[in-house]
Amino acid sequence: MLMLANERIAALHSELNDLVERERQRRIAFLEAQQLVIKEFVENAITQTKEHEKIQRELDRRNWVRLMRNILF
């Protein structure tokens, strides 16, 4: 009887270890996917910021040209 109980405990322990490992792998996969999403978000934000700065420089240049025309003419 004691031997059967020990075998059952060992089987349950093994099953628990398997469940823990699967959950660990699931969490790792989730964190890796989340990391990719964050990386893409940051890259997009950087690209948008660069585009915004480029547009702003062009607008500033046009405004400066317009201002100079108004002053000179």
C-alpha cells in the first residue's frame, strides 16, 4: 500500500513538474511576443518622430522663406 502511495506521489510530482514547465514555456513565449510588439511600437515611434522632424524642418524653411520675402518685398 505504501509503495502504491509513493508511486502515485511520484507520478503526481512528475505531472506537476510538467505543468510547471509548460506554464514557464507559455510565459516565455508570451513575453517574447510582447517584446516584439514593444520593439515594433518603438521603431514605429522613432520613424514617425523622424518624419515629423523632417516635415517640421521643411515647414520652418518655408516659413523662413515666406518671412524673408515679406521683409524684402
